[in-house]
Amino acid sequence: MEFTFRSEREEVMKKEIEIVRENIRHACSRVNRSEKEVLLLGVSKTKPYSAIQEAYSLGIQDFGENKVQEIRDKYELMQEDCLMKDCPPHFHMIGTLQKNKVKYLPGKVVLLHSVDSVSLAEVIDKEFAKKDFIARILIEVNVAKEDSKSGFYIEELEEKVAEMAKLSHIEIRGLMTVAPFTEHPEENRPVFRALRESLFSLQKKFPSLPLAELSMGMSGDYEVAIEEGATIIRVGSFIFGERNYQKL
Ligand SMILES: *Cc1c(COP(=O)(O)O)cnc(C)c1O
């Protein structure tokens, strides 16, 4: 028999992750998808490295961050962490990216979810080329045309993807969206569906591009997103607890 002492926080996290995995299974089975098609990204932004360690020990391997500095700090701690050496976690950049910080990312992130302009893609291409890396990116789409959100409109995707496809050190892997905030996840179904349909039409237009990913769905609406075809869901507060941006 094994006795382990877990912190209360870790016990809570364990339960929450079990609930999310259960919900993923159910959402997949409702639409005849395999749960293996859905990557659960733990959004660890603003949380300490110890939260990543806990989630990692509970089977989460991919983490979403929205600040370059936080990725650099956590990446460094991860490299010193012998428990993670054999199978290091993957970092995903999911936040608005400033061009002057792109140079810190080659080698540290497996996927950039939030490419919202051609000029940003050009900087990513240049900085990743310098270090001989290929950047895997998702194109951010502002499906609902909210003023507060970045991303391309659906109507301009084809033209912009054609421009970005010319860049040699970028691989366009799919689309990402941040759906409107709502108390009723069902309201975001048309948003998720529109993103999936946009991906389908891009796949037809650009058969040589590796367009496969749909990064959509967060703590409040990931089940609907899965039913509409999400391949990556980004779950933060439900796993890690509420974020406190005022923290000292
Ligand atoms: C913070 C964030 C999330 C996670 O949001 P929760 O509602 O806490 O799950 C997902 N995606 C992006 C782009 C984010 O910035």
C-alpha cells in the first residue's frame, strides 16, 4: 500500500483534471470522436512553476502561457528539474505576442497559437530562421468580430494565409480562436462551427499545408468546442483555480 501526502491544492487539482478528462471522453463519444484527438492544454499563465509540476505529475504535458517572460522563467526552472528531464513538458504561446520578444521563443515553444498579423508572422519567420528552427503556428481568428479581440476576420483568411504560406521557417498548423465570454456555452457553438468550416475551406484551398489543428474552447465551453471539432482545448481556471493578477 502506498501512502502519499498531497497538498490540499493538489488534491483539488487531481479531482478537477479527472472531471475534465471525463467530460472530454463524454463530449467525444457524443460525436463519435476518439478522445486521443483532443489535446488538453493546461493554461498555467500567472501560476507558479510548482503548479506546473503538480499538473505534470497528474498527467498534463502541455502548458499554455501568454507572457514571453513567464515562458523564459518557467523554461529555465524546467531545465533544472530532474523529474521532468526524460519527458519535458511542452510550452505553448497563447497570448498576444510582441514582435520584439519573438527572439526569445525559438526552441522553447512547440506551438504559437496567436499569430494575428502577417507582419508578426514575418518576424517569427526571421527569428526562428536565425536559430535554425521552424515555427509551428496557428492563425488567430476573431470569428465574432469583437473589438476587444485580436485575430483575422474569416473573410480575409484566405488572402493572409497565402501570404504567410510563403515564409520558409513557418509551418501553419491550423486555426485558433478565443470565443466571446458567455455564461451559456451553447451560445458559442456557431463560433466554433465557423472556425471548423474555415479550416475545411483552407484545407481545400491549400492542400499542401499541414492544416489540422483547431485550438478552441476554454474552461467554460470546451465541451461544445470538442463537439464542433476542437483538437486542442485550453483549460486554465478550472484546473489551476482562479487567476489573481494583482498578486505581489
Ligand atoms: C487565459 C486563457 C485561456 C484559459 O482560460 P480559462 O477560462 O481560465 O480556462 C485560454 N485561452 C487563452 C488565449 C487565454 O488567454
